[in-house]
Amino acid sequence: MSVGVVLAVIVTALVQSALSGIYSAALYRYAVAGDTPQGFDGMLLQDAFQRKM
């Protein structure tokens, strides 16, 4: 593998990790406070919670 490919994989993993953390924080804020953080759709956050059948 070339160095460029390895760096691209590392950068992609870092970006994915950062985006996952941001989404988790927004979802936590929605669950605890009930308000929708700026830049997020409230309906999409609400759909993250489903009752188990």
C-alpha cells in the first residue's frame, strides 16, 4: 500500500469518528433537554428512538 492510501484511510477514520461524536452529543441533548440543536432535524432525532416490540 502506498503512503497516500494509508493517510487517506486515517483521515477518513478521524472524520467519521468526529462526526459520530457530534451526532451522539446532539442526540443526547435532544434526549435530555428535548430541544433540537442547531443544524439538526428534530424529526430525524426523534426517529432515533423506537420502542422495542
